[in-house]
Amino acid sequence: MNNQREKIGVYPGSFDPVTLGHLDIIERSARMFDKLIVAVLDNRSKKALFTADERVKIIQNETKHICNVEVMQFDGLSVDFAKAQGSRTLVRGLRAVTDFEYELQMAQTNHAMSTEIDTIFLTTDLKYAYLSSSIVKEVASFGGDISQFVTPAVRALLEAKYAIKED
Ligand code: ADP
């Protein structure tokens, strides 16, 4: 079932939109695998600012320089997606203790559902420890400066989204 010649990691998330914190995790985890798949969750029950297609394109654009990164979208369980891609490893980022309880529960549930899948955690770079997509969206929605949280391209897209929303 699993082609173990190639080590594939799957980094699942909403990435609505991708922040410098996510990009740091992508860069660091890409070094651990032959291929890293950034898996954008197309969760219809969770209202996203950017469509899944937009989120995929944004990440593709921001990771062009990392040749072993592939960006895909998925719907459903991360473990099922990982298995379908021939991966046994999910990657998640940990910011603070507040992330820990939820992430531990998720990792244990995923492992119970699929014992061959493990989750590895990378701790955030301290300078991004407070960063989340929701906080960035909130600051952007009030016209605040988000240049230290996201790339220039993402900043322009966020500003455009909120400018349109205000009209
Ligand atoms: P989800 O909807 O699954 O929480 P997110 O897009 O918010 O998706 O986050 C995806 C993953 O990236 C999660 O493991 C989250 O903890 C991690 N993450 C989010 N922000 C940061 C950050 N600033 N530094 C490191 N990891 C982060």
C-alpha cells in the first residue's frame, strides 16, 4: 500500500490565509521529507475568507522556491488523505500550551483511527508564537498593518478582500 522509498509528510490545515508562522513550519518540515504535501482543508462547514482554490494558489506561490513541496486540497479526514498519498506522517505546528490539548487529542484520535499514521510536531519559531490566521484577519479587517505577519502578496490579497467587503 505504501511506497516507503519516498518519505512523504503531510501538513494539513485551513491556511486561511497562510501566515509567516505556517511558512516557517513548511520550510523546516520540508527538510525532513523527500516530499512535503501541504494539504489545504476544504471544510464547507467552516466559513473561510479565501476559497480552497485561492488558498492553494497562495501557498503554491509562497513555496515556489522549495522544490519538494506540493500543495493540494482535500476534504475529509487528514489520516485518509495521508494514506491515499502514501504518507505515514502528519505534521502540525505547536505555538503555545493552548494548542497542546487540542493537538494531542487530534493526534491520538488520528492514531487510533489509523495506527500506521503518526503525527510529528514542530514548535513555532518564537517570533511567530502569537500568530494565527484569525488574528491576522482581524487586524486586517480593521485596517491595521499586517506586514510583519504575512508575505507582501498575502497582505495585498487580504487588503483587497477587506476593501471589497467595506464597499
Ligand atoms: P487548523 O484549522 O487545522 O487549525 P491552521 O491553518 O490554523 O489550521 O493551522 C495549521 C497548523 O499550523 C496547525 O498545526 C497550527 O497549530 C499550525 N500553526 C498555525 N499558526 C502557526 C504559527 N504561527 N507557528 C507555528 N505553527 C502554526
